[in-house]
Amino acid sequence: DSGVTQTPKHLITATGQRVTLRCSPRSGDLSVYWYQQSLDQGLQFLIQYYNGEERAKGNILERFSAQQFPDLHSELNLSSLELGDSALYFCASSRRQNPHTDTQYFGPGTRLTVL
Amino acid sequence: GENVEQHPSTLSVQEGDSAVIKCTYSDSASNYFPWYKQELGKGPQLIIDIRSNVGEKKDQRIAVTLNKTAKHFSLHITETQPEDSAVYFCAAYNTGNQFYFGTGTSLTVIP
């Protein structure tokens, strides 16, 4: 158990809908990262937050947005869902803002299925 | 942007043998190279990493080597055990604060 929690574990929804994925980082971790893992695209970095502020942006679509709240939990919002958004979404956390000074701990993931 | 290639995509070894997985990257500004192990139904787990100012790093049965000139880095697992069976991902992190991942290697250790 990494200490990172993600809810829900599974999510099934329809095209055009909007969903919110939630992540609680390990106690004391200030950075949260979001990743998407799909058969087509492999593992992709989406976005990083550090202490409530956006720090780095990867291949995140405009239909997707994220935020980190004062209690450090984070939410990833996916809207106007398409079939191709079906994937595993992972959250990871670390203490510091710079990944190469710190270990990222991954959560168990949320499996999103868009029908 | 960065492009990370990983080979092989699948690898089977006998228990006790060594396994080597190779990755190449394209962006010379990449400066941090982690390796992750992902077991079925779980999130990736960092197993070893190397920074661009180091050529080799070892942690028990696992080692990583980096050749900055050739832009490639490799994961070496010695004395493989069945519990090493998993998917392994390499990644490169660059000064643009971006992570780029390889496509993964499915390692099977045959008892």
C-alpha cells in the first residue's frame, strides 16, 4: 500500500458525460501528479500540482482539468467524454516539487470506461 | 518533445538468469531517468532511478546504466526470481518538468 488513495476504483459512464476523479496524497506530500494509462497511448503524464499551484503540464486535453485543494487532495475533471478517454487514471504524490529529488508514490488507479 | 523508446516489449527468462531492458531517449536536456515496476492491477512503483551526472547505480539485484552520449539507459536485473515478473517502464524527465514513458516491457521469470 503506497498511502495514496484514489476514488472511485471503477467508473462507467457514457460519451458526452463529465466525471471527477479524486486523489488523496500520502500524509505530508505536497506534490500530486496525474497520469493516464491506455492501451493506445501507454503511460502519459497529464499534470502536476505542488501545494495548490499548477507546476507542470503534460499531454492534458483541454476537456480535462485538475486542481489541488488546501487540504492537498486533488481532483481530475474529465468532460465531454469520448470513447478514447477510457483508460486507467493514476495519481501519484511526493514530498517536494522536483521529481528527481524525490520518490513518487502511485495510487491504485481509477479505471474509467466510457460507453 | 521527448521520445522514449523501450525494448524489448516482452522478455522471458529462466529463474536465476539476468534480464536487461533498454531505453533510448531523444532530448539531450533530459536529466532524470526512473524505472518503474507495475504488477497486475496495481500502480507503477519506482524501483531505481539515475540522474544525468551519474553513469551507473546499483541496488542489490537491480542496476541501471546511463550513456548520455548515446542517449540510452538500461535496467539490469540479476538472479531473477518469479516475483520479478511484471511490466517495467522506463521514463525520462526533462528540464521542461515533463515525464515521458517508454512503452513497457512485460517480463516473465520462468521457475
